[in-house]
Amino acid sequence: MCGRLNIIDDMFVQALMEDLRINNSEEMLFSRFKMPTNDISIVREYNGERFLQTASWWLLQQTTYDGFKPSQFTSFNTRYDKLNQPNSAGYVAFRESRCIVIAKGFGETEKSASSTVYHDFVAENAAIAFGGLFREWHHPRTGESCLSCSIITNPPHPDLVPFHSKASPMILPPDELIIDAWLNPNNQQVDMFDELLKPALRHDFEVQQIDKPSLHNPIGQPSKLTPNDFLAGQ
């Protein structure tokens, strides 16, 4: 799920950064096409301040002689049902280092025995606040530090199943109390986030089938996805 991100610079992305009270919004890494292992911007809170930091979109990193590289274990997404398993990669991060990934849209891929189909989703009159996790890594030889991150995935959303049948992204609601609790690194009462671990798309989307994510050539006409759940748009 959510194997690519659309992080363009538009008025809704800028408005979301302002709503989140980010102090260094000029450092946002913009790109129409971000894929796993790319560097992306995450929103985190430290000492009561919110700011953007650059993180590798692959939560698990492996130490090399002079740096880090993505682990062999796929970790650009973290499944909702792994968050409360003590030995999982996201267990500690879910309690101590939650973040937000801001985007204008995302991409989904649906594979079958005979084909692979790609769709892009762009939020209409909105920007998306994905619920994410991050980890900090320190190199034992060089002293280098780096951040990595993942986006949490929930069960499939009924309206997303035709495009991707396995999962849906965690999209946070524009609720100041929830956002404050999510970004607070001292808040380890994760049971308060149980409702967030249910599928909810929260925005209307323009949906476009494309040939390949790297080329982004449209196939047919775009359609509109209006989520059929009471949380949409809230």
C-alpha cells in the first residue's frame, strides 16, 4: 500500500503546514513522485516545537562501513496490527516517535497474475496528513545520525478495494486535539489512537489510472472518489 507519494507545493499543502505550526516549512522536500527509500520530509515535535526533518522512507536501516542503507526487510509501511506487538519494528516508535507525513496525493498498485495496474490519488481541495513513525540511527564508527520513517497502514477501505485490496493508509483527521496527542513524544497512551487504526480516507480524491509511476502517462479519464464513511472529510 501507498508505495509512492505526491508532495507538490500547492496552497493546500502550505495551509496544512501552517495549521500544524511548523517552524521551518521552507525546508519541505517537494516532488510529484517520491518512492520508498527516497528522502522525504516528516513533521515531528521536540521540546514543544514542530519542525520538518529529512528521513529515509524505509523504517529499518542497516549499518554499513561508512553509513546506512535500507534493510532487506520491507518497512516503508508499518501495519496497524503490528503496532502493539512488542517485538515488531514499530512497537517502540508507535509509543515514542510518531510523526506526520504531509502529501497532496498517493499512489496505489494492484497486482494480479496477469497484470499490474497503477492509480494515483490526489486530494481535492485539501492536503493529506499521514500518520507515520520515525526512528533515529547513530553510526558506531562515524558518529553520523540519520532518521528513517514509515507510514502506518490500516485494513482495506471499502472504497479503495477496487484500486488496492490489501490495505489503506492512516490519514489523520484535522482535529487539533488528536494532532497534538499524536505528535507529543511524551504521550505513550496509545490506546487513545484505537479509532485511528480503522480505515478512513477523510478527503475526496481525484483518481487517475497511469501507465507507470515514473512516466505518469494517464490512461483514460480521471474519476472522483468520495469515501463512503462518516469520517470522510472530518
